Amino acid sequence: MADPSPNDKRAQLLQDEKWLNGGESALRNANEGDPTPTAAAANETLQTIAGMMGNVLE
């Protein structure tokens, strides 16, 4: 399957963030091109996963 175009990816990220944040902030962030909320959430998720993996390996 081909990778979605950047516009499709942006639309999906916007939809995901609307669902998480109730809409307004997601739309504002998308219009400003501010990736911070999504990047922060992704970083937190990765840290959580890394922590779980560390617990399993101990």
C-alpha cells in the first residue's frame, strides 16, 4: 500500500487531535503549524513504552 500523501497524514493527525482535545485547540494548532502538543504526547508515549520494556528486561 502506498504511503498517504502529506495532506492525508495532516488530515488524520488533525482528526486525531480534534478527538483528543475537543476540536478548537487542534484546529488552531493545525493552522499555525504548531506540532508541540502532538510531539509532546508522542514523546510521553515513547517514554512510557521504554519504561515498560525496561521493567520486562530487569
